[in-house]
Amino acid sequence: MFKHKFLTKVFIVSTIAVGILLAAGNVQKAQAEDVTYLLPAPPFLPAFAPWMLAKARGYYKDEGLNVKFQTARGGVDVAKQVGAGNAVIGGGLGDTPVIVRPNGIPVKAVAVLGGGSLMQLVARADRGINGPGDLKGKTVTSLSLQDTTFYALLGMLASQGLKRSDINAQGAGPVGVWKLFLAGKADAMAGVPDWIAIAQGAGVKVKIFPADRYFKSMAQAILASDKVIKENPALIQKLVRATLKGMADIMTNPDSATKDYTAFVKKQKGKDKYVRNVFSLYNKYVYPGQQRAGAMDPGRLAELQNFYVGQGIVKKALPVSDLYTNQFVK
């Protein structure tokens, strides 16, 4: 009898404990914070694989976040929306605050995804181009003529004593930039790994000249407003931490990352070979080179700002500390 009552009490206590745990789990799930993350281009592009992997592998969920991605019209538009409070966080380049902050848009780079440059000068191997100094008189495509990748091209030209007027620059859009190159109607393009892999996959022989050998442009960056950095630093920390895990996965195990990425991103399903090549290009040219993953190099940023001011792209130089913070990449 005593044994029966004891077992009954144990059962009741156990049931209550399980109920408490389940309830706690449901509360935790219900309290997942919705966050809108603005990207400068469609999220299915491999350039945003760190973000997609962070979503696919539950890194945002582990931080208690339910991240929803929306597409803006480029990095400058992202910065405007984030600065205006229409989104908590967004993506651009490390260069973006240099361009927008003098116009009163209060955003900073809170993490940079790599120590290299997103932009690479890509030339057709049959056009006699062995560096940016050989671009005089050549046709070069870019996403647009007001895009940071084009500004990086201008920086490369300036390093060789050339000007914008020395080339036939064409702002061809996100598809035309590589289609004209593939068709042989352009000698070179201001490209990113996503487009380089398309050209290589089509059998075009190319020469790749990393921008940062000539001009210290930057990789992609996570952007946040001064207001959110001050009032909700914990949220920024969670977003940065989860996204950098996605980048680390690509760097440490690109094969596994490719498999999970193509399974998660519907438009990349069945394109494992292409995606794996894109990841190898990011691992070679963009992601390496940081002593701390995600950290901004203030000297590099100052050099960039000086170029933008000298070219008249921005009105004035600001204190470099106004353009970034490394507090979230410790």
C-alpha cells in the first residue's frame, strides 16, 4: 500500500515536472522575437549564404529570434530604411556608412563578413588584360554606375593612373553585368563571386584581379542604426553572432554548407556544383584576412573614406569611429 502511494506521488510529481518543462518550452517558443532583416538584393543569391545558413541551421532560432528577410533596392536603400527605423538591421558593404552618413543617415557597420573585397575585376582571358592598368579603352560592365562595386572599380583605376573616362563603363544591372561579359560584348566586369562562378560554369576563361590588391574596398557588412545600437545592443549581438556562424560554416566545411544551403534555398536546389564553386571563391577572395571574424579595420575604412572624399563621391570626411563599431564581434 505504501509502495503504491509512493509510486503514485512520484508519477504525479513527474507529470507536473514534464508539464512545467513543456509549458516553459511553449512560452520560450511563443516569445521568439520577430525581426525584419533587409538585404540589398534577393536573398536567394549565394552572396547571402551566411544569412541563409544561419536561418537553415537554426542559429537565429537559438538566439530566440524569428528572422524574416526582405529585399531593398541596394545597400544605400537598406541604410536609408534602417536609419529611418523601418527595419532593425540590414546588409550593405563596409563602404556603405561612408557614403550615407554624411547625408544624415545614422547607421554604422556592426560587422564585416570577411577581410577581402566583395568586388573583383574579372577580365576575359583573350582580351590582353593583365591588370586594371590594361583597361584603357576597354568595355567594363558593372551593376550600376552609382554602386559601391563600381566605386571600387574607380579606385582600382585610380591606383593605375586611370580615370573613369578612360574606359567604356556600362551599368548593366544584376543580370546584364555578366550576360554581356559572357557574350563577349564586354572585356571585363566589376564582378562578385556569384557572377564569376556563372562565367566559369559557362566555360569562359577568365582572369581574376582582387580589388583589394589595388584599392581597399570591403566585403559585405551588417548595418544597424545608432538608435538600435544604443537602445537594444543585445538584439544586435544576437544577429551578428548567428550570422557570423553561418560564414564560419562556409569557411570550415564548404561541402556540408553547400548541401544544407541548396536544400534550404529553393532557387538553388540542384545547383550544388555552382554553389560550391561560389563558396570556394568567397573563401579565397572575400572571407579570409580578419584577426577577429566580423571586425572592421579602421585604417582601411579611413583610407576608403579619403578616396570617396577625393573623388567627390561624398561631401566630407567624418570621424572614422562614427562609421562602425566592433563591440559586437568580441
